[in-house]
Amino acid sequence: MMKLNRREWLAASAGAVSLAATGSALAASESNRKFTVDLRWGSIGVSANQVQAIELAAKHDFESVAASPQDLAKLSDDESDALVGNLKSNNLTWGSSGLPVEFRKDEATFKQGLGELPRLAAALQRAGVDRMGTWIMPCHDELPYVANFKQHANRLRECAKILKDNGLRLGLEYVGTSTLRNSKRFPFVHTMRETAELHDAIGVDNMGFVLDSWHWYTAGETANEIRSLENRQIVGCDLNDAPKGLAVDQQLDNERELPMATGVIDVKSFLQALVDVGYDGPVRAEPFNQALNQMDNDAACAATSKSIRKAFALID
């Protein structure tokens, strides 16, 4: 057996202590968070069905996976039970679902989607999914703010009632990107405060937020604004970074980076605020990134899981 002199022994001991301390710190940070590393596969350019998405999530160290209402609605009761059993056997939970209603266009399109919502919501409830989210377009070419606000409140109220009947919360994601907001004639809801006003106007108690580090950054908001919320008010969360070399008002909504890729967005403060309010839902990446979208499914999932976990390691 190789023997170490005193200097080598001290160096080795110091290294062991350092590694132990690092491991303890990481373990402590992990124990502080309740939210999950989530796979929402469509947001990273991955083509898959619900069964394949569960397999990818298990393979690449995710903790939850998004739910497809269309896929779940195709299943019989027994098939749904088997899929949920597979989810649990892989130590996964459900993340959230997207709202399958197009409420931003004409009335006929909205009514058609609304008519399908009870069936799809029931399939989600059967599988144990209890979160759903959608995003608010921050501008309109024809409707001024007040008229657009009334239309959103009326249409989303109808959706929220159906979802509440099926045990689902509905989160609204505001879009803070100024280049998108200024691309049409009339600006619309693009901050946390305005979204809260829309919640009040909808008037159904299953409403909440989908927070996104990108929109939090582009809206000029702070960690304390997140801390003003309660866990029950946050339905979902997207984690993204921004390209370097652009001022905040020059950022383009569909050109983002995986979390921790550039350090432009203060991901640590964002995540720490989520820890502080006890957020216990999914955290997923939504970078709209061309390089990521060109990867095959495994590579894209591996890169995304790694980036989210790297960000989570920042938590105190």
C-alpha cells in the first residue's frame, strides 16, 4: 500500500474535507427546494408522445414531466392507470399541462376549443394532473387595452370554471419582452401586477401565475415581487437565460438560452425567491433555442436536465 508523507497526507485530508463540505452544501440546497426538475419536451424541440416523454424524463434525471391532455384523453381508464403507474415507478410526478383552448383569436375558434375542454380536463383529473398554464399575448393590433382586458377576463373565466370543476388550477404567464409588446398597435398585460388584476377580474379562485425568469427579467421585476406571492398562487415556472450583448429592451422573445448559459439573468435570486415562498411545482426550460432544437431527443433532454440542475445548485 502506498504511504503518504505528512504534506501529502495533509493535502489529501484537506481535499476530502473540501469535497465533503461541497457535498453537504449541495445536499442542504437540495433539501431546501420543493420544486421539481421538469421536462416539458415540446419547449426544447423534442418530438415525443406522453409515454415516450415519461421514458425520456426517467432516463435523463428529471423529476416531473408535463402532461398532454390530448394524449391522456385517448386512453381508457385501465390504460390511464397503467401510465400513471409507470410514471410513479420511475419516481416521477406530473408537472403541468398547457391550456388546450385558443382564446386569443376569433369567437368561433374560442368556442370550439372551449367545447372540448371538459373532456380534456376530465382526462387530466383522472390521471392526477392538477396544474395547467397558458400565456398572455402582450399586444394586439385591433383591441385597445380595456377591450382586450375584458375579452381575456370573460374567456378565461369560462375556462377557469371548467378547470375548477375538474380539480385544476390555471396559471397565467405574462410576457415582459418589450420588442414583442411594441410589435403591434396596442400594448397589453406584461407585468406581474397587471396579471394579478386580470386574476381579480376573472374572479375564479383557482387562478395563479406561471412565472418565467425571462419575463421577470424583461419586465424589470425583483425577487421581492416573487416573495410577495404565496406558493398556492404559483402554478408553474419557466427557467431561461438571455443572450449576451443585448440591452434588456433589445431582447427578442424567441431567442433565449438554457438556464446558466450566459449569466445575463440573475437565476439565483429568482430561484431563491421561489424557495423562500415554498413553491412546490415544476421548473422547466423554455429557451426557444435553435441549437437545442437541432439536437436529437436524448441530447436535448440531457442538456436541459444538466442546465436546470446546475441552476438549482446555486440555491442557498
